Amino acid sequence: MKKAPCPSRVLLVLDGSSQGQHVVDEAVRFATQAGADLTGLFVLDATWNDYTGHDWLSGSNSRAGFLDYVKEQELAEAKAVVREFESAAASIPHRVATRAGRVVEEILAELDKGYDVLILPRPLRRGLELMRNAERDILKKARCSVYCVAASS
């Protein structure tokens, strides 16, 4: 029986949840054991504009203020999450990728760059994806192995 090759490129979805450090630690452990390069991907959810498009905010200045607030929060969260990832992954080959858009689409687009493994927090709490069943959509379309790391208890 032929042994499967070890993965050389691992993509970790950074979601900024309270369980995020546990997921990062698991990804670093996995990449270290496999001798793989690790990429941390943080997606700025750019779908809030669509989400608020037909609600009570639509006709007021509150909508613009709310969208500015969400953008500021997303950027602040991205900086904090990336800083934590960089610190945890300092001892292994790694890089950070940030993208803006629909979370699932951006994860799949990054995967198209040739990753062997995707490490996904479960549940995925990135922007509005918690309400959209993102994990199901990613599992259906990913062309590599996917490891879901459950929140630690």
C-alpha cells in the first residue's frame, strides 16, 4: 500500500472568535508535524452592505454610520487576529493573507492557489457566515482535505 504524501501547504481560516487561539494552536501543531507551510487567512466580510440593504436603516444616515462602524470593527479585529497568528506561528514557515468579500467565496478562491489542507474553525464565526451555513458550502466545494477544529471545551 502506497503511503499518502504529507501536506506541504496548509490554509487556516482565522475567524476572530473567542476560540480562535485554540484553532490557531491546532493548526500550528498540525503544520509543524507535517513540515508544511501555514497560511492564515482572514476575510473581511464585505456583505454587510447587502445585509442592511432592505431594513430600517436603508433610508437614514444611520445606515452609513453603521456600515462605517462595522468596517472599523472588522479592521480592528483583523489586526488583532493577525497579530495573534503571527505570534503563534513564529517558529514555522508561515504567511498571512487578507481578503475582503463574501467569506466562503474568498476562502475557496484562496484554496484555488494550491493548498493541500484547509483547517476550518467549527463553528465558523466570521462575519455573517454563522447564519449562512458556511461550513456546508466549503465542504461541498473544497478540492482538498478539510479539518474542522471544534471549539475547545
